[in-house]
Amino acid sequence: MLPENLPTVAVTGRYLTPDGRPMTGTVEFRPPAMLTHAESDVILGGPTVARLDAEGRIEVVLPATDGPGWNPTTWTYTVTEQLAGVTPRRTYQIVLPAAQPEVDLADVSPADPATPNYVAVPGPAGPPGEPGPRGPAGEPGTVSSVNGHTGAEITLGAADVAAVPASSVGAAGGVASLDAQGLVPAAQLPTGTGGAVASVNGLTGEVQLTAADVGALDQTTADGRYLAADAAPVRSVNGHLGDVTLTAADVGSVPAGEAVLLGGDQSVGGAKSFAVPPSAAADPATGDQLARRSYVDAVSAAGAWSPAALGFAGWSFDPATTSANRPQYCINGWLYLVGVPLHAPRTISDLVFFTAGYVGGTLSSSSYAGLYTDGGTRVGVTKPLTQLIPANEGRTIVCPLETPYAAQPGNYWVALLVNGPASKSDGPGFACGAAIGNAPAGSARMPGGFVRHGRLSSTGRTSLPSSFNLTSVVADSNAIWAAVA
């Protein structure tokens, strides 16, 4: 596996015969004879061979040719295609810049393999060109038809434009016109008795209609259907007169949504303050129910020391169980990870260790402590440990985070990076769990579970990474004690 700090490029390609069948064979990528990368302590050399799959495809991840720290600093890959039925073999040079993390060989392989000193360099598409000049204006169009009529000379009638012919205005069977006052002229109104009333409700002559003639009640009958003002049975409502609107307070009640019901389901929202704490008669059956103190005391670690009892938010294990005669001296450049569980939300301001002793003055400024989530994301870092760990003969070491972190419940890693001591006894001796040979049980877990005591597989580190891949975490035999507060 390549070191994480080496930039890489994913190279892909597909080879088909002219009739679309996948080709077979290999594509070889060969760097210069030997490459060295001092920062990663690695030497690279030899070819990388990618074999075509059943679809004629290859895919391989290679170090970028322009990554910092290479010796030589400028180099290329020699690509050799060994394809069944293709002769002679094609060989050409390519560079793989880190700025382009994915490259397809079809985009960079030479069009003419015989071109001498050809080095394929992938690059971005060029900018669009300037727009061309505007073309000449076209000839004006001509009318080909009018209301569906065609011909050289078109004559439209009133019907063609959905209008009334002028000859129909004021004529029998036509339409009436309007005078200057917007009224139909008297001459266009019908003659005879068309406007006179011949009868009213079947009566003629001087007609006098009664209530019965129009299906109504007479005054006496109507008055009998209503109560007089002083005869109404209700005189007032809760002391109110007129158009009365009652509220919950008028009837001695609590408005809907503001009362706690004595029975039935109900959701109660908002912060509530109780003069007397609420109580429950039964043990909780689910995690979101109220619990009695006697129940909590019974199921918690009754009689045992907890992190809170000593002022911590959480710790890797009870410090009383650390080894009595074997402190842990850290190896320079190793990033140790100490698992700490949190069971409630807490703001973490300090990382805490205990040193059995430290001669002082041997730590370098590239020594740090930090806090990571169980996903490998750094959420806190301290100042260099040279400013935080003094010479001592046994002391609790409190290392403040540069910025406090609001932690949610879950598993976290306290990270420890030491650089500087010339030998094991020169550095701080951190308290750790008792060891059982080279493989103690401090990191026992189910497959894929959280690594309680581990470290990153890479070495030679001088700073805490902003994040790391969980696959790079390996179990460590050193159960260092750490706490958060």
C-alpha cells in the first residue's frame, strides 16, 4: 500500500477490435529505474502491469509524477502495450500530474506512435472561441392568406370577421342600435300592448294583494311565532348580555392545548418547571420514559468509581487498574489512539494523561495531543506538549484543547503524538494498563468494532492529520490511560 501522503492518479483505458470485441493482453507502466521519496521513507521501482479484463478494460492507481519530494524531481512513465494480435508493440511516454486525479489513456496516448520524443500530457479543454459576425437580414415576408382566403384580390365580408352586417342594424330579424344616451330608439321597439300589465297573480282590474296572495304570513300569525323580549327564557350567560362569546376562563376551565390530561395519550412540549419533581410508580420499559432514582442507582455502577466522581467527562478505564511498575514510553512519530466512550452530550475542553515521571526538556515542538471522532475526523488539538508536560516524578497532565468541542454521545479517540526523546527512558512515562505479553486483551472487540487501543499504521509523523481512514487503524498492545474533561 502506498503512503497516504503520496498523491496518486487513477489511470483507465479500454481496448477493442474494430468490430467491437474486447482485446486481450497487458499494459505496462514503468517509472525510471528507481524513485526515492525521503519524507515517506520509501523507494519505488519496477513496472506496474495492468491486465485487460473481459471487457477489454484496465484500471490502475499510480503515484503522480509531479508530487513533491521525488528524487528525481522530473520523470515520466514509459507505457508499453502488449496486446494479442497487435504488432509491433506500442511504447510511449506520459506524465500524470496530481492536479488531474483521473486520466484515460484514450485522451493522452499519441496519435502517431512513430513521433519521436512524444510525452503525453493530460490537460483541460481550451476556452470557447469568439462568436462569429452576424449574418445579413433576410427579405421581409409576404402575406399568403387573409382569414383563410387566398388570391391576388381578397374581399372580406362581415361574416369573415365575425361581425354583424350594417344592413341588419334596426331591421326586422336583425339587431337593434343605440342612440346617444345608450338606449334603443323608440322606433325600434315593438308596437301594441306589449308593455302593459294584463293581470297580477291571476287578478285583473284594481288588484289588492294580501299576504296569502303572495304566500306570506299576516302580521298576527307572524308575531305569534316569535317571543317577546321579556318572554325569552335566557336573560344572561355567565353574567354577560348581548352577543355573548365565552372563553375557557368564563367557565372555569383551562384553554385547549394548555392542560395536562389525566387520561389518554398526549404530547407535552416546551420546558416545564416542577415545584415537586414528577414521580413514577413503575420501572421504565423504554429509553424515553421517566425513571425513579432507586432504579437508576440499582442499574448503574453502584459503589464503583465513575469518571464524574473524579471530575472527568469520560476515561479509557479506571486509572486505579494501571500497571504498577511499567509506564508507557511512546515511540517517536507513532500516532497512538486511546478510546474514550461518552454516554451523554458534553463540551470537551481538556485532554488528560498521567505520567509516572519525566526528566524534562526532551520533547520537541512536533509533539501533540488531539481528539478524533470514531469516524477518524479531528475535532480538537492542543498546543505542543513541550508547553504542557513539565518535568515531574508522577503527575496528572491536563492538556487544554485550543477550541472546546461540543461532543455528542459516542466513542472518541484521544490521540497522542510524541517526538524528541532519544530513548525510551528520556520521554514522559505515561500510565497504562497491565500488559499480558505482546498481545494484551485491551483492544478485544467484535470484528469491525471500535478499536479501543490502537495507532495509525504509518510512522514518522510530525503533526496530527485532519482525518484518517479507519482502515489505517491497527490494534496496539499499549493500553495508555487517558481521560476527557
